[in-house]
Amino acid sequence: MNPYLELLIAFNIVVGAFFIAVGSYGLIKFPDLMSRLHGPSKATTLGVGGCLVASMLHVAALEGRLSIQEPLITFFLFLTAPVTAHFVAKAHLHTQVDPETELPRPPGRYGWSTFESVEDEAESAENQPAKIS
Amino acid sequence: MIDYALIFGFVAISAALMMNLWRLAAGPTVMDRVVAVDTIVVNIIALIILYGIWVQTTLYFESALLLAMFSFISTVACCRFVLRGDVIE
């Protein structure tokens, strides 16, 4: 195998494993869940991406073809990590956080969209017409 | 050279898995444990990929892809259950 290619594969493996360890260390180090989400959703995804790039280069050097599985896994992981983090943050907001006291009020007419919707606002306005006039 | 990098990778990812197990055991809320399980599965995917480089085979990529899909679906199902009290409404 080409020594420069071997060096590139080893570099990708080391960087990927380092970022995976850093993300998992952040998971046990940070104080609350909203901070803890940063480690797995960013650093660990980057680490897995590094390992997958190394594996793709290794297969290309070993068999002389481009394999399709590693780009699929990378694409899938990079697509699903933000969705997972968003769902976890939303569940955390609804179970642990009081929106009246712990969250700042957003500017504009409406509050946080995950807690109150425009339809709720319209219904309450219909029920109390004296309040808006 | 790849062998030394792979040994470093195995050690680092195993240490990362131990840290995730700590968070899984000690996490104060349910969502902490969900994040810990999701991170464990991502780390296992990386471990499978590195093992595939180690034994020089492409046999394990499909299992890594399946684990990625199951991780996403189970995490979303847990979050839906915590949010709504039901997975499919």
C-alpha cells in the first residue's frame, strides 16, 4: 500500500477516535442536559465521520473500488443527529423546564412555538373579545 | 502504521463507551439516559467500522447501517413516548 495513503488513513482513524472520546467526555462533564447534548450531537458525529472516511480510503486502497456503504452510513448519521438532538431538547423542555419562569419571552406577539400555538392564541382571543379591543 | 492507529482507536472508543455507561447509570433524568444510549450506539458503529479495517473485510458495513437506523428510530420513539405518552397516535 502507498505509504502516504496509509498515513492518511491512520490520521483519519486517530482524529476520529479522539473526537469520539472528547464527545463522550463532554457527556459526563457538562452540568445539565442542554449542554450535554453538544458532545454527542457534534463531536461524536464528527468522530464517526472520520472513522468512516478512513474505512472508505482503506477499501479503495485494498480492493481498488469505491464502496457505497460508508457514504450511506455517513449521510444517514449526519442527517439523523440534528433530528435526534432536536427531539431530545424538546422532550427536555416539556418535562423539566417551566416556560413562564425559566425561559425568556421571545419578541413579537406569540410565545414559544413548542408551548403555545397561533390557534390557541386565536381561540383565547375569541373567548375574550374585550381583551384585544 | 494503521495497526497502531487502530489500537489507539480501540482504546479511545472503549474509554468513551465506559464514560457513556457512567452517564447511563448516573443520569438524573430519563432524557439523559436516552442521550447516553444514542451515543453508545454511535460509538459501537465506529467500533464496528474500525474492526472491519482491522480484519480487512467489508462484511460489517451492513450491520453498522442497520444499527444507525435502529438507533435513530429508538431515540425518536423514546422522545415521542416521553412527550406524548404514546409512540404512534
